[in-house]
Amino acid sequence: MSEQITASEAKQIMDLLQSMDKKLDVHIARTDEQFKTVKAEIKALDDKVEAFRSELRDNVTELRSQQKTTDARLWAFIVGLVTLVGGSVIKVLWFDRA
């Protein structure tokens, strides 16, 4: 069987529920504010990471161009050295009969 409650008990229950509702609203507002703060911090970190990626990409591109230049110089040296040695061997073998 259900028990009847008095008006004062009902008022106390309603006051308690309203108090809990206000506390819940405050908690929701605080949580929302903290969430926005964390979201802004994540955005700032994401921007920093993107800037670092861009700088890194530029550095890698610059290193690639420098490496191509170095490779070209090395191949020119190797080809010149092989040509010089080959020419010297041919000169000694074919034209040094005096």
C-alpha cells in the first residue's frame, strides 16, 4: 500500500529536487566550459603540430635538392675519374711503343 505524504514533506522533496537540478545545471555548465577549454588547447596543439609538419616538409624538400646536387657532383667525379683512368690505360697499351 502506498503511504500518503504531507504537504511539507512534498515541499521538502520538491526543494531537494530543485536544489539537485540547480547543482546539475552548474555541473553541466562547468563541464561544458572545461570541455571548451580542452578543445581550444587541442586546437592550439594541432596548429603547432601542423606548423612543425610544414617546416619538416620544407626541410626534407631542401635536403632532397641538396642531395641531388651532391649526387650529380659525385657522378661527375666518378665519370671523370673512370675516363681518366681508362684513357691512361689505353694510351699506355696502344700508344706507348716508342
